[in-house]
Amino acid sequence: MLDSATVDAYLERIGAKRPERADAKALAHLHERHVLSVPFENIDFAYGRPSPPIGLGAPALEKIIGRNRGGCCYELNGAFHELLRSLGFDVAPLAARVMEDNGFTPPMGHMALRVLTEDGDGPYLADVGYGNAFRHPLRLTERGEQADVQGTFRLVEAAHGDLDLLRNGELQYRMEQRPRELADFAAMAWWLRSSEDSPFLARQVCTLPTAEGRVTLAGRTLTRTEGGEKTKEHLADDTALLTAYRTVFGIELASVPPTADAHEHS
């Protein structure tokens, strides 16, 4: 469990109030504040970091709280797992495989969370570590459409007891329903920062939803989506790129990520 001072610092980082109860309303508040405050980003992979390996759970807090950074799913959902546990929620990691252009990522390629609340509502699917996921937790046992600010989501039964998460009819990831331990994801986290086939080594991205849409910095392209309108800006100058990280995402970098020019996508 996190100590009280660390919990307070975490809540301040995401601009959330300490809940009086570990109920569904509190979970929705914490989830939304996390998604809106802490970006999904894989910048350290481009630098050949982190070393030591990616923090799973509490070890990620120094980066997220102390350095005002974001992280990948293992860091963000792992840290959120520890916050929720410390606030009295019953929470367990779930393993998933993200759908990419060429098929699913390897097993354990994504971490999500199953959360039970003390008011007996739920269980819920929480995910603060996926680039374009839902802003509020989804009901894990609901099979109909679930409307969210980020789109319309649906959980569909898949083979072997798995669940498919669809956003606006498009498959996002396939998820196991059995609970996992945080340590189960360590090997895949190592692969993502070490393998020549790792998508995180081929491109670097930083993305955060906004009140009106989303802002994403991929390579040297800054994309803003507001009210359904998308604008793109190419940041050819290194100073402009570092300034965007600082002013848009609150991230201070000493140097431009080595892969900034390697691969850009929207």
C-alpha cells in the first residue's frame, strides 16, 4: 500500500479529491482525472531507457509524480492499480493484446484493470494507459453499447472466455478475464524496450485527451483535434519540438528523442 503522503501527492498530480468511500462515483472521478492529466507516452523507449526496467506499480510513481511524466500502459495502469488499492478498491490487472494494422500484439502486450467497488456496483473495466480509451470506467459485465465522451464502447465475448473491446465498432484490444499479478507483465515490458520488433522503438508518441478532443505529438507532428476538426503542425526545429513537450504536456526533456525523425503517424 502507498503511504498517505504518496497518495496525496498522486491525487494532486491528477487534480483529484481524496474519496470518502471506494465507490463507483469515486472510481469514475479518479479515472477521468487520471486520463485528462497524465499522458500516454513512450518517450523513454526512444532514448534507450528506462534503466532499470519499466516501473510496474509503485516504482513508476517517481516518474509520474516526481517528474511530471506520463508512461506506457504498464506504468500508468500499474501506478493507478496501487493508488486504487491504497484507497480501498478491490483491483486486479488484466492482460490484453492490442489490435494493430498487422494483427494483435503479443500476449501481455497491454495491461488493463478490473475494479470492484465497496458499494457493490460493477465490476468495472478501468484503463488509464491506452492512447484513445474511455474517459470513464466501463461496466465489465455489460454487453450492450456504453456511451462515453471518447466514443461508444462495447465489450463482446471472444474465444476462450476473452473479451473484445470495440470503440465505435472498431476492435481496440482482446482481453483476458482472469486476474493477473503486476509482475506477470515484466517480461513483455522488457521485450518492448529491447526487441528490434518493438513498436515502441520504431516510433515515439505522446497523447492526451482535452476538453474538446485530443492533442498528440508523434515524431515531429503535433496534431490537435477539437470539435471534430483536425489540424497538424510539423515541428522541424528542435527548440519548437522541446517547447511543445513542455507547454502542451508539461514534460521537460533535455534533448530531442532520437527517433523523432524516424517514423511519424497521426
